[in-house]
Amino acid sequence: WGLEAGEQQHNTEKEVHVAGPVFDRSRFVQEIQLDGSTSINDIFDFTHAQNLGKGSYGQVVKARDLKTGSIRAIKVVYKPRIENVMRLKREILIMKRLDHPNIIKLFEVYEDEKNLYLVMELCTGGELFERIIKSGHFSERYAACLMRQVFSAAAYCHSNNVMHRDIKPENLLYADSSPLSALKVIDWGFAARCGRSHKFSSVVGTPYYVAPEVLFGKYGYECDIWSAGVILFILLCGYPPFHGKDNQAILKRVQAGEYSFDPRHWRRVSESAKDLVRRCLTYVPSKRITAKEALQHPWILSFACMNGGVEHALSIRLGSDLIERFKSFQRLHKLKRLAITCVAYQLTDSEIGLLHDAFAALDKNADGVLTVNEILQGLKQCGVEGDDVLDVLKELDTDGNGTIDYTEFIAASMDHKIYEQESACQNAFRVFDLDGDGKISVDELQKVLETSYIKEAFSKETVMEMMREGDLNNDGMIDFDEFMRMMRGRHRKVNEGSSPLARARALLYRRYDN
């Protein structure tokens, strides 16, 4: 169970057209082929590697980055055991493009003769499944806090034409061991791109959580909502709505779609909570509640807590300090802004700190992205208004998709002390240093910036000018020492004999950021 028998789609339209971002941040996730001169052991220390999970493909281990000291979770895939190459490629592609606070981050992909290595963010709080086993069931307030995060991740994915297809407690990890830790959706092996009119026929998923339409072989993104509804049911009472002595018995109950709220276990659960369960477990997919609608359900709005950490984040982060950081970020040279955004993507929740909570507090509809209006309202509550605020916020949308994504927000609002750390800069530098020789060339910089937006804004002349500003020893490269000096606010002053473009930039960017 759970293996795809060949991917099949029933399309009622010729092709799904997805408007891509103006700058494709998936380029921050490098795919690196290791030759005979370099092995994975030259990059990561596996000496004390802890086994985090095992499957037919291989295993997930904890390892330390030898250059930065960062601890990562690495999915080691033994290539001869790969049964569906296209599925693995799709998993990597989808993970590279997702940017949401409740979705696991993919940092790098390495490949050698035997294995593929997917380097991901490490979550140390364990599975939601483990906490369910330990606790039995949860309070409505805590369950709502958890489900708000699940629905938020689902809403974000569905708005980007992605469905997970295997949402279950085992695939929801706590970022850390704290009681209010964020949840992260993991295991994107069954994920697929889908349009509103796409219908899939591959039977994938896990018996307890699979939607009935999946078993009948014609389904879409609505299957994720059914799975979320099953999780909600379990959180509130401690057992699944569809159960049996074996998988066949379970699937038979799922196909029938019949369940009940046993008064012995549900008498203290609110009618509002039961209503959301019913809406998620609606048998006909087209009548099922959507993830965005679930986020606006009265039960979620009433019970999903804004914990003290969020309130603290609002009080200390949202105000003149935050808007000044936004302004400072926009005054930076574009290369440095891009490098800082790269640093932001590589950070973990613990490194991001309260900014993670501030993002959640601003994200009123919990869809995983911020609108200009959401930030305006948050700033207004803190007494920050002004004619220039709107213009500042519009500039934060660096990828041109009309919203401010999670990484964009973190990049523009984080303290300079974070991105000036050597380990953070090492992670960012590695993204630009494509051949791993310790230097960034003009060609490497150009390759990283190859998108429609970048080609328009970063001409060859502009890229050369960037190189000259960062290349302090005039060797045509930016080494790590020069990169660090740029990130810490030091760069070569452009002389009066330079091009008009350089003179203009010298006026606009007299310094990077101090």
C-alpha cells in the first residue's frame, strides 16, 4: 500500500498554466553532482549520525555541515531502490518551490554514484503521531492551533496547484520540543501538481487517512482536506473515524464514508468542532470545505490561539523598528539583498526566532503569505502610519507574485547580526559558488540570476558592476572573504571615472548597511 502504480491524470483542460514568480527562489536550492574528487563525507560529518527514519528507499539521518556547523536532516536515497524516478524528481521540484512556515525546507541536493542526498531542515520535536499516542486526545484550543497550521499549509499548496496526497500525523513534525512549537509538513514523495480540473487516478496515501475518491480512482486536491478532517477527528477524541482489524476492513469503511460521534467520547466536544469535522469529511469532494474556507471556520477563528509568543512578537517587532528595517533592506545593493534573502531561506525556526511568530500574527487569514493590506493593518495597530509606508511594503514583493512570501518577510525584517554570522554567509555563498571552488565568478552569478526579472534588472553590465564592487583584489572573482565583507557592510567605493551606472549607484548606495 502506498506505492504508485504509474501516474495517471484525467484532464478536462489541455494544460495547467501556472504563473511563475518573477524571481524563482528555487534557485537557492542547488543540485550538485559529486565527482570522484569530492564525496558527501567531505561536506557532512556522519560520524555521530543519528538515524531519524527508515524506508524502502533508504534512510533519514542527522548530520553536521562541516563548513557551517549547521545540523541537518539528510534523506539518503539508494538509487538502485528508486522505483519511480519521476516521482522523486517531482518531490524535489515541488519542495524547491514551496515557501511556507509550516512546510519543511529543502536546502540542497547531492548525488554520487550510489545515492541521492536531500539536505533538509531538522525538526527535533518528534511526530504529531507520537504526541497523540502519549496524550490520547487534545483540548479544542490546542487542536485548533494545530489544525490552523495544517490548513494553512494546505491552502498555500492548493493555491500553488500542489496537493500533498499523504497528510497524516506521521508526516507532521514539531520543529522543536516546546509545547507551542510550529508543525512542519514533511514527506512530499506523493505530492503532485494539479489544476482545479485535473483528476488523478493513482491510488496513493495511507488507509486511515485516504479519501474515498482516491480509492475510486478520480480525485483532486480535495483529498488533502479529507485527510486533515481525519486528523482533526483523532485530535478531538483519540481514535480514527474509520477503523478495522486490517487494511481491507479500514478501506471498506472509508469507501462507505460512514462514521459517528460516539457520545461517550464526544459529549464534551463543541458543536462547532463537530461541524468542521463534518465539512472536512463530506463525501462528495466538490461539496467539501476548502482549506481557505476551513481557516475562516468559526471554530478555527474562536479556538486557534494567539499565544504569548505572538503577542510578544507583535509588541516588540511591529512598529517603527520593523518599518525602518524594511527601508534599510530596500536601500541595499540588489546583490546583497539577494544574498540576505538566501540567508533567510537557510535559517531554522530557532534562528528566525520571534519573526516567525510575527509573520503568523500578521497573516490574518493564515494562508501562508502576507498581503500589503495585512501588514498595513498590523502596523496601524502598533501606531505606525505614513504616506511612505505603502510604498515601502510594495517593494518587499521581490518575486513579483503580488504577495510577500515568508522568506521575503524574514529577509527584510531580520537583524543584521543574523546575516553577518559566518555560518549564515557560508550557506549563502555556497548557493552562488556553483562549482565549489571557493570563488564566485561572473558566469556563476549570471546563472543564479537567470530569470525574466533578473535578465531585465541585471544586465551583463550590471552583473559586471556588482562584481567590481565586491571584487576587492581585482581578480575577477568574489571569494568568501570579500563576500563576508560585503555582508558586513564593507565594499569598494566606486571612483569618479566609472560608468554612469556606477556613479548613479554610488549616489544611491554609498554603503551596504552598517
